[in-house]
Amino acid sequence: ARLVAAVPQACPSLRASLTAASPTRAPCGPTRAAVLRAEVTPDAPGAFLILARAMDSFTDLTEAEIAAAEAFLSQGPVPAGLGAGAGVLLPLAALLHRGPDLFGARVVMVASGG
């Protein structure tokens, strides 16, 4: 299995933190995934280190891709317990727009603005 983080392009703090190998501040613009908007990747007792070691890759999602996932969810009933928050929108957007890259593999998507 691969661990792939889905992050909004407007909030590049996770990418900056992974490049710097430590939690790093990065300006965060407006995003539909506002609940995941973070200028700094938090380091709750070693969480960043665990994520940095475990994650294989990440995909940056545009606002248009996030909006398309939101529209897709609005087309029909949402399964109980799934909700329609950013924690669902980002992995769904990644699967809708990056799916061909992921076919045939077990993939865990980590939704994070930071």
C-alpha cells in the first residue's frame, strides 16, 4: 500500500514542511477546503515525523478539482457517516482527478491543509 496525502494547492504548508524536514510556515490562500487551511503543519507529539516517514507522496489539488468533488457529492445521497466536509472532498477529488495514477494499488489518502 502507498500513503498519498491530498492537499489543497492554496495551502502548501505540508509540502514546505516535508521539504524542510520540520514543521514550516507557508502562506495559505483561500480554499474550498477551509477547515483544512493551515499555514503551519502542526507537530502534535511527533505526528509530523510519523507522517513524514510513512507518506509515499502527495497530490496538490486545485480549487476546480475540489469544486468538482463537491459537485459530485451533491448529485446523490451521501452514505451515512461519510459527510461532505473537506476530509471527504480532498480524497474524493484526488480519486476523481488522479485516479488513473492510482488504479491497481491500495491507496490511503490523508487529507490535510498543513
